[in-house]
Amino acid sequence: MSTEAPIVNEFNLGPVSCHAFNHNRTELAICFNTNVVSIFRKSDSVWTLAWTLIEHDKPVTSVDWAPSSNRIVTCSQDRNAYVWTLDLASQQWKPTLVLLRINRAATFVRWSPEEDKFAVASGSRCISVCYFEEDNDWWVGKHIKKPIRSTILSLDWHPNNVLLAAGCADMKARVFSAFIKGVDKKPAPSPWGEKLPFNTVCGEFSSGTGGWVHSVAFSPSGDVLAFTGHDATITVVNPASGSVQSIRAPYLPYMSILWLNEKQIVAAGHDCAPHLFEHKGQQWAFSSSLDSAVKKADVEVTARDTFRRMDSRAQTTGSNDTEVHTHHQNTINSIRAFAGDRSDVNQYSTSGIDGKLIIWSTNNIATGLSNLSI
Amino acid sequence: MAFRKIDIDAMEEDAFGQDEIDSQEIGDVHSQEVEAQVNSRAQEVRALLQRGDNNGALSRSLLNPPYGRGLEVVKLKSTQIVMEVLNSTKTADVAQLVKNLPSEEQDVLMKYLYAGMAAPEQNSSGVLLAWHEKLTEVAGQGCIVRVITDRRTV
């Protein structure tokens, strides 16, 4: 089996707050924790800056790129969201303001699978579900308010385009209906419910050990929900069987999770490496770290070197290595699917505070496991 | 940066406060019931310790921790019961005892270790640090993070 090393791209020395790729992964929208979103284009495996999207006046918190309709949506601490469309004649991205009607920062945005709606999470305890109103030629938002008690930190759409999962700072993950009359067709019944008018609460879950919820994700089929919080647990909820399983990880908290397929979840966060969780038998369990970066061999330290170091820098120990032994050098805050469809992700991208954007192959998983000896 | 010290929640009529978090995470607390529980636990744990069953005594002492506010005296007593078990365990046995605990009880033990370290004049920090080291080896940093995030304190 081939070993594909992760592809490391360094765009910036500072943090990357969010990133999104276009449909064929040749263009990348990325924000370096500023009010500007930069779009890079790939030619001959080199990323070059093609456009900058300047309209927000506070740091951009989230960006999403609709693959089929080629529209970008951005949201920011300035309480606004913009939908960007590429004007074919001038080859420039044109912003359209969205009426969110929120009085705190917008924190997270995602297009729905059909790309006819998007949801914006915010600090004003509501989710703005936005859709295009033909009559007014304007994007308008409808609020999901109850029973949210604090800032929403993450969202994920169910594949049926109606259900929406939200991870919240009030220690809860919830599943809502974001059904918009006139936009959506009546969804088929699912384990989450049958009658789904707007703002129906289809489920409210907690890990049981506190901790605000950093990330939520529906499984590829949408029948199972996973979320992770600052208590370093991953909770998997199956509404059909009624089971709620919390895995207490022995590692630092995860910031973002992604389903590779129905049986595997990747989570990454403060430990700077993606970790794999697998469904085995009837239970979910931690499987392995997917970052196989090996610790660099210690350079042989001679007595002479040691004395010289003590003399010049007042250091007594041999190693003054501050490097973290993973590809990412700091917290990972976002994982996104890169290649393959939703039910079988072959590659995924991670970005974080160290300014790196890394593309990982799931081939690594099989290779890593075959290297394990018992 | 004086504006950072302004309590913006004071302007909010419907703030998400400590009371609400407590009722969500802990539920109703009846202090007399909790006190009776802790007292009977103290006797059981001492009986187990006299029989030399440190494993059983540890699990028993970690059962049903007194969560909630206004229980300072009971919490102190409960912490002391756990401390008795920790102090009467041989250092060599610590690693195995910690390994035997299910992960929920490992988290509870970590809470008691930090509660114990908060009162260094009463408890031996050396013993606590030895337990902390062995527990972190087994339950990892995740266990420590959970002690910090969990509003249900001991």
C-alpha cells in the first residue's frame, strides 16, 4: 500500500481562522484572522494569490464555498454576512449583504447541501437561516431562537437540506428543523422526526461532563450525530436506537470533527494532530493518531557541547527543542473534506493557529495500522 | 483596556447564569440527604480500609460525589474520606488501583485530587502529587481538562 505523506502548505506565520476550497479544489478561500478573505489559485502545484475579498470590517470568523453554484459566503465579528458571486465579465467577486438581524458577532456559516440556503451561527443566541427572496432580490434570514441559551459555535447540515445541528456554548448540541416554506420540499421521515415545521427541536444532547460544544457533525447518512466539546469527549448520538455514547479521550480537547464514512470519525484540536475514532462491534472507541510524524533523532550530545552550552546560554539540559513533534505546530481549528464524497472521504484538509494548511490522505490510516505491532 | 472589565451581562435581562447552569447540570440538591449519604459513606470506607481492601474503599469513596452549591462543609468531609484512602495506600499500589477504576471514576478522583491540593495545610501535597502523576499516566490530560470544564465540583 502506498504511503502518501501529508501535503503541508504554509501560507502565513499567523493563525488561519477558516478555509474553504472550490468544487475542484483548484481555488482556496482562506482567512488569516483578519477582516480580509484571500483567494489563492493553484497552478503547477503552486498557490498564488488571485483575489482578496475586502468588505468586512472586523475579523472574518467563517467561510464556506458552495461547490455547484460557485458562491462564497463569509461571516464576521462585524455581525454581517456577505454572499460573493464571481462576475464573469469583469472576473471580480461581487459581495451582497445579507440581513442577519443579530446584535453579536457571527461565528460560523455553512451552505445547505442544495445550496439554496445557508445558516449563520452567532453570539446573539440565535441561528439565522438565510434564503434568497426573489421578490426583493435579497438574502433574508429567519431566526432559530429557542431554546438556545448561549453562543452557537458550530453548525452542520443534514443531507436532507432541512435538519440543522448546532453546537452551543451552553454545553448542549441540538438538532433543529430549518424548513423554509417555498424553498424546501417536505422531507422524508427520518429517525429525527416526521413533522418538521421551522424551529422544531428534534433533539438536545449533552456529554454529561460539561464543556461547551466546539463542533457538531451528522454522519454521511444523517442518521447519527457526533459532537465534541471542551471537556475532551466525543459523543455519538443514534436517535434510531436511542443510544448516546460519550468517549472520554485522554487527550486535550478537540476543536473540529469530520466523518470519513459511517464507521470512522476524525477529530483534531489542541493536541495538534488528527485522531481517528472508530465504530467497532457496538461501541465507538479511540483508534489511533493519524499524524505519524516521528520525533527527530536526538543529535548526539558530547560533553564538550554541553559545557559550551552551559557557558554561553546557561542551559544545563541537552535539548532546547521547542518544536512540537507533529505536522501542525499549534492547535488545529478546522477539518474539512477534500476529496471523495460524503460517505467515503479520501482526503481531508486541516488548518490552525500555526498558519499551516495540511492535506491528509486516508490511505495513511491503513498504512499506519499495518505498521502497528502487537 | 478598562472596557474588558465591564460586566456586559449586567445589561442583559436574560443572562445565562450560574443558577441556570447548576439546574441544568446538577438538578435539585437536598443538602440533608447529601450529608447523610456522605456520613454513611465515611463509615463504609473506614470499614473497608480496616479490612485492607483499598481497592473497594477507593471505589466506594468516589461514589456519588456531593455536587451543587452551599455544600462546602459536606464537600470538605467527602474530600477528607478520599484523602484517608489515598494516605493509607502504599505508593507501590497506586498505579494498579488507578488502572482498575472506570474512566468516570478516574475523572472524579482527579476532582478530589485538585480539591485536596486546594487545602495544602490539611493534606499532604506529596501524596497528592504522587497520585496525580499515576492518574495522568493512565487517564491523560483529557482527565485534567474535564476537571476544569466540569461545573459539578467536589
